[in-house]
Amino acid sequence: ASAKAAEICELAPIVPVLIVEDVAHAAPLAAALVAGGLPALEVTLRTDAALEVIAEMARVEGGVVGAGTLLTPKDVQRAVEAGAKFGVSPGATDTLLDACEEAGLPLLPGAASATEAMRLLERGYTIQKFFPAEAAGGAPFLKSLASPLPQIRFCPTGGVSPKNARDYLSLPNVICAGGSWVAPKEMFKSGDWAGIERLAAEAATLPR
Ligand code: 3PG
């Protein structure tokens, strides 16, 4: 279930996590992040504009736009209709996994314990999101899963920042990390696209 997710996660060390309220910000925001070297973008379904934002961003050359905060089959259907190429969820339920598999939507499902990770592995998910990364134990926790569960690679998300990103990315079981710091709300509200491109460029050069 994870081959396509792996391909997307390998595009860059960081996947920007985006909460966008104004659809007018979508295209310039995506263009700045892609230009900075971060092509895979997660648009969270947490705003009224999110689906329109996905549709707009999907037209940006070089971008691979996914939908985050998928909770229900309806979310999956709407995300696919909007043009999302992948999905991300904070946790995982059988209902949600079934919906993504039926829709053919590559999913990065969330796990925060060995049991959750094993349940997803049973269904074929070898690429998983580790969420909420910092609160659930951070890099030391994830490092502890590498030896018993070497088949799984994670995208830690939640509290990842320039301060700790290297700690995660240096682990053998981390494929990439997600974070919102590359697109601070104040910067895209003020139209500081050059600033966002700079933040993206710094994140794109993080070693992994
Ligand atoms: C989220 O839940 O918004 C994502 O996990 C991003 O978390 P962050 O804002 O701590 O990067």
C-alpha cells in the first residue's frame, strides 16, 4: 500500500503542512515552496477553503499536492475530487484505510505506538506518519522502533522544527518529516513569498 507514498516522501526531506484560509494564497504559496525545493505539499482539511486550495495548488507546475487531516470516507472522496495526489491522516481507522484503498489514494496514515504501527504494517503500510511526533516521545521514541520494526519508515510530524529536524532525519527509519514552520501564516498573509521560498530552500537542504 506504500510504494507510491514512499515515492512522494522521497521527493524532499520536509513536507510542508499547510493551513490555508484564503484561496488567493494557494497558488503563490505553492509556487514559493516548490521553487524553494519542497514539491510535496500537505493541505490540511481544516479550513472551509481547503478543497479549493488543493485544486488551485494542483495546477502549480512541479507540485505534488496532498490532503491532510483525512478523517472520514467523505474527506477522502472530496480530496480526490479536488485533485489530491496523496492523503495524510493523524491516526488510522479501518474505515479510512478502506476508503483510501478503494479510491486508489496513497495514504500516509498516522501511528503513535508500536501497536498502531504493527496494525498498519499488517495492512501493508510500510510508510507511516509518526504523530504527534514531539508530544508522543520525539526522536528517541522513533529511534526505539527502528530495531524491532525495521520494515517501517516514518514521517514524523507535529512539533518538528529547524531545531529538531536533524535529530529525526538522521534516524534510519525516517523517510522525511512534516512541519508547518516553512510556511508561517504571517508570511503568507503578508505576501512574503520570497521569505517562504528562503525557508523552503533551507529545509530542502536538510541532510537525511
Ligand atoms: C499539524 O497537526 O498541524 C501538523 O502536525 C503540523 O504540526 P506543526 O505545526 O507542529 O509542524
